[in-house]
Amino acid sequence: MTDRYAADALIAYTEALFAAAGLDADKAAVVAPVMVEADLMGHTTHGLQLAPPYLAALADGSMKGTGQPAILTDRGPVVSWDGRRLSGVWLTATAVDLAVERARLYGTGTVSIRRSHHIACLAAFLQRATRHGMMVTLTCSDPSTASVAPFGGTRAVYTPDPIAVGIPTGGDPILVDISASITTNGLTGRLHKEGRKLDHQWVIDAEGNPSTDPAVLFTDPPGTILPVGGVDHGHKGYGLALIVEALTQGLAGHGRADPAEGWGAGVLVQVYDPTAFAGVDAFTRQTDWLADACRTNPPAPGVETVRLPGDGALARKRAALKDGVALYPGIVDGLKAWADKLGVTPPSAL
Amino acid sequence: MTDRYAADALIAYTEALFAAAGLDADKAAVVAPVMVEADLMGHTTHGLQLAPPYLAALADGSMKGTGQPAILTDRGPVVSWDGRRLSGVWLTATAVDLAVERARLYGTGTVSIRRSHHIACLAAFLQRATRHGMMVTLTCSDPSTASVAPFGGTRAVYTPDPIAVGIPTGGDPILVDISASITTNGLTGRLHKEGRKLDHQWVIDAEGNPSTDPAVLFTDPPGTILPVGGVDHGHKGYGLALIVEALTQGLAGHGRADPAEGWGAGVLVQVYDPTAFAGVDAFTRQTDWLADACRTNPPAPGVETVRLPGDGALARKRAALKDGVALYPGIVDGLKAWADKLGVTPPSAL
């Protein structure tokens, strides 16, 4: 049976690793719980699996561990930062908290970040806003890399371009975390490494032929991941990606038009305070109705029950907090190598 | 050959029809060019095809033709209206103009509208913002009706839930107009009427079986339109729809949780002024790069050239302004019946 770890112990371990690697102590204290949160939610490609490459980035200086973002503009409801390649998880968590403050003052709060390092799991930031009764939209793109072609094309132009949205209800929040491409770099990379295939034709080879084999992404020239909608109606995912690119690189004023700076992100955080619109009760009355209409929906053949986005993740989180976290194969060993190097003691399994 | 009409003559005709039907003159002057704009762009299900039902709604009082929206809140960057079931096209055009003003002052401008009448073609509003160098997001849903089930379910909970986004570039704007469902009520209705099938399995019957036949939407109980991603990865379109429902009905504080009031919309308009972020030049430098990388992308087999959303619509618009507009079959006759009734003289064909 796979070893399980207490969430608190993993957070303390992660915090110690990042602090030992040169991340400011206050930043390590913010980053560690967000990274473990992803594993608690079951987003295993975007939690502690990313700690080793982040620690390596701190070591080689491509992620900055100290200092503050440069403030490009501050108009009250809108704040624009140059992230100076600081930890993306820290920048994003700080930006969500700031956007919540600004939304409380102005009704909406928008924080744009250029030149962030990679921001890990978008879903893991959402409850920082929803627990205050606020709706939050978080989106990012990585201008230094590309794996998705525009619909009808064959050369990668942009990234999977995720959008995550936290929607308060009277009960658990709805936590949407989707991307503008059918699948992600993380998943296709993992399946390719494991010699496995995709469930459907979610990628095309370099000539544009649909395929289930992630290996087509690793040829020269490489194939590409299809936009949401696939060969059938992929213009929709293509449109969504263009929106994300404009929100995250256009507003940030930095992106693919500039020289690549390595693994990173342009980020946009938007927070909406329902009290500035029609009120919190009026908001949750609608979202409660919606949540109930979805959960009680008669399921299609082969479907056990209709769920809301976030239901599975929050159930996994509750179970993991109670019974401990079983990390995806390889993660424990990856962390151990860094613990040895940095002189940090790993936690014991439960 | 199909008759063609001068755009100006169609606008004057539409304005005269709406004014004669009881829409305030200043409102008719706003509504007419937006409705014709949809036909110029080739969005033939959402332009003048909607004029007869709108005129009927004015006649039976379900669309209000006179007065102003009630201001629920005005926080500067955020304005929240009760649309009082006024013309949705007028409300939305006015809201976009107001959001542009507010964005100029505050960096972003957000206008929420509850209880609007139907708002027609979202793409037709976007250049009201992009021509000022601003990015705009427009989304809506109709709480009085439902045709899409949550992914895995079989009973309709929400509408196709469109999102339209205008993105300024140094040249033509990128005009994205997508929905969270694969296809729309307008298109499935038209194909059903014409006895035609869908290109792919874009709908499911009431038991949840995928189908290409729009007739499954007209059984009792009815089938539903699949979310974007279809049977394969429809959880993405489902997530997108939940975002739209929360933005348009949650923030508006009015929607499906309330008694249905007939054909209408909850609307959210968001405008972003790049000058409050990293500047207009920095914005368009990124979007110009993006547009170029898409347009010059080597096409997949069977694709002539990769286009940007809006390229086709703007080309159709230029051609229609030069050579006249050929209205979709049935539209001319539909308008003629109202012209006779209201004593308005139709324009001559070119």
C-alpha cells in the first residue's frame, strides 16, 4: 500500500525545503500550503510534483526567491505588477489576497502580473477568495513555451491556457478549473513517459493528423495538443485561448512578442464582490439553485451521479485531511533527493 | 439571385419599424444599427431574423419600449442595473458605452444587468469598445429557458451561455463569439424546421443517447444540446457554462431561482482599458504578434488558411457594405408583414 502523510507534515516539509533553497521565509510559508493543497485536491501533476523543478529554479536563479514585484500601475481597482520572476505561487496567492481587498473597496479587484515564474495549480488559489464570499477568476499563460496550434493550424502558438473560477454558494464553492486545450502538457508528458495513450484523439501530429499517441508531441517538428472541441468544434477552444492570451499577456504588456525568459507566466486575477452588485444573498440564491439543479439531474447511461466542478476535489481534500495524503508515484523520491541536498528531514509516513 | 439591400436603407427601415412599434426614438436609433450589424457580419440567426419577434414583444408588452433601467448600485467601476425588461439590444449597447467610460476613469468598467430582454448578437457590440482601444467581455444567459444539461446529466438546466470578447490589435480587432454549448438554440431550431441534421453528435436525446438529429430537442421530455467538448470532454463546456451563469445571474441577483418572466437575459459587460495596465502599445504588440502567428500558421490537411475569430465576419461586413446585404431566406417577408401592419415602407432592393 502507498504511504500516506499528514497534510500538516507535508506543508512543514515543503516550507522547510523552499526556505532552505533560498525562498524568503514569509514566501515559503505562503507557497507550501498552496502546493500541498493541489495534492489534497487530487491535482497530482500540479502539486508537489512541481517542487523539485521549482527548487532547481531557485538554485539556478531562474526563479527569484527574494524581494517584491515592481508596481507598474495602481489605479485602485486595477493593479499591474512586474513579477520580476519571483515565485509564481507566492505572487499569485498575494495577488488574489490583494484583489479581494480591492474588490471590497471598489466592487471588483483586478491584478495583472507579467514575468511571474510558473504558478502551479490554479484551483488551489480559489478558496482564498470564495471563503470571503467573493467570486474569483484566475487565468495564466506561459509565453516561453507553446504546445497548442490555432484551430486549423499545425504549429504550436500558445499554451493550454487554463482558466479557474471560484463561485461561492451557500455550501461548498463551485471550483472550475479548465483549460482552452483538451488536455495539458503535464498529462501528455506523464502518459508519454509511461508509454500510455490518450482516451481520444486529443492531439495532432506535425502534419495535422489526429492521434491518440502523446508521442507525436515529441517528434521534430512536434505535433500539438488540440484546442477544446477537438477536430469537431475546436474553434471554440481556439477562441477561448485567444481570450486568455490577451488577458494574461496583452494586459500584462509582456509575452510571446518578447524574448523568452524561461518557464513562467503572465497572470490575471479578477475578484468580484457580490455586495457591490446585487448582494451576497441574491448571488448565492442563484448559485445554490444552480448547484442543486446540477447535482439532482437525472444521469445519462453509465453516469452514476452528476457532479459540480470542485465536488470531487473537495471530497478528496476532506478524505486526505482525515486519512493522510497518498502522493503520486515518484513524488516522495523526488522530494527526498532535494531534502538530502538541502539538509531537510522528510516527514514519516502515517 | 437573392435581393441585396443597402446597409443604410436596412438600418433606416429597422429604426422606423421599432419606432413605429413603440420603442423610444433614441433607443430605436441605437438598436437598428446593432441588429443590421449582425447580418452584415453573417450572423444571420441573430440579426434581423429577430426583429419580428422583438416587434411582437413590444406589441404584447413583454419588451418595454420606454424608460430607463433602475440603478441598483453604482460604485464607479461597477454598475448594477435592473433592466426592467427594456430592449436588450439597447440596454447592452448602452452598458458597453458606459463600461468604456468607467474603464477610462478606473481601469476597468463592469456593468451587470438583470431583467433585460433578449440581447441578439453579442459580436455586434464588441467594436463599440475595441474602436476605443479597449478590450471587452460580454456574456449573457436567459433564465426563462434551458436547453443544455450539465455534463453527465439529461435534463436542461441552462442556456447555450455565450461569451463574446473583443480584443484590439494594431489592425482589425479579434472578435471571439463562442458559446458554452456546441451549438445554439437558433441553429438547431432552424435545422429542425428545415428537416436537416447536425454535422456531428452535438445533441443527446432525453435518455442521454448522443444524436445528430435536432428533432430529439423537440420530444417530450426534450433532449438537450451538449456542452462544448461533447460526449468526449464536455466537462469543459459545463464548467464554462457555470462561470457564465454565475457572472450573469449570480452577480445580477436574478435568474433561474426566480419565477420566469419570459424571453430575456442576465448580462455582464466588462471593459479593460490597457492604459491602466501596461499601456495600449504594449497590449497591441502582444496581440499583433498573436494574430500574425495564427494567420501565418501552416494549415492542416483540408484547411486553406488559418483565420482569426472575426476575420470572416469583418470580411463579410466589408463586402456587404460595398455590395449590399443579402438577407437569409424568410427575413425579408418576416419584416414585410410588420411593415404592412405598422405602415412603414420597406426599402427597395439594390
